[in-house]
Amino acid sequence: MDMHKGFWYLATPYTGFYGTRHQAWCMASDQTALLIRHGICAFSPIVHSHPVAERGGIDPRDHDLWLGLDEALMEAAVGMIRCRLPGWERSRGMSWEADWFQRHGKHVVEMQPWEVPKLP
């Protein structure tokens, strides 16, 4: 994995996930691990933020707080991988993230769960 080529921002559903927030975190962790095992430098805001919110007493549904933090990471990312886990199509955060990446001329790559996407 060449860390000098940057990282990919992995978007997965959280509050829109069909299940609990913990299950959403587990699925995001699984998909992040899959990408890393295949040599893709991936960062998941859900994998990072869920335990921070739980342990730190921060509201995990505070979109203004989390999207503001995510925006700094999106700035630094090569592009976004949108993983179509259950609930992705109704995820307010994923929609906002995809729009942001497209407005900034960055790649948005689709990913089916458990399938490694082809990257540009």
C-alpha cells in the first residue's frame, strides 16, 4: 500500500442504516478491512467516529458536528468510495458527502458490499 498516493474516504450509512448504530459500525469496519486487505488505503468516518461518540458522550446524530469534521477529511481524500450497505439510498450523510465530492471534482466510486471496487 503506497501511503503517498493518498487515501480513499469510505462512505457508509449510519443513522440511515437498517439496524442499530453498532451494527452500522461493524459493517463499516468490515468493509474498511476488506479494502485495506486489498491494498486500498481507506478511511471510514463511521469506523472512527462511532467509538469516539460512544466513549466521549457525543451525540452520534449531530450532523453539523460530524459533517464539519468529515469535510476536513474529505478535503484531504483522493476520492470517495460509496458502499451500498442497507440504507445507503436514504442516508442524509452519504448524499451530502457524494454531492460534496462531485462539486469539488473528486472521484465517487460505487462499491457493492463485500466487493472490491475498481478505482480510477
